[in-house]
Amino acid sequence: MGEYDAVWVFVISAIFVGFYIYIEARPKGSTFLKDISSSISRFFRLR
């Protein structure tokens, strides 16, 4: 299985790059990172 390590790394990175291009290439821009940051800030908000 060790001879296929580079293939697995390429496939996994291609999936992540494809997902990133998909969320960034929308007509109104990406809201994915904004949604994540708002969720994190809501979680860590002081009460």
C-alpha cells in the first residue's frame, strides 16, 4: 500500500481544492468562511 501514498495524497488534495473552487466561484461570492467565522464568534461570545 505504500507505493500508492502519493496517489492518495493527490486524490484527497484534489477533492479539497475542488471544494474550495466550488464555494469560491459562486456568483455572489463565498459565504462559507463567513458562516464558519460567525458560528465560532457566536460560540465564544462573552455572556
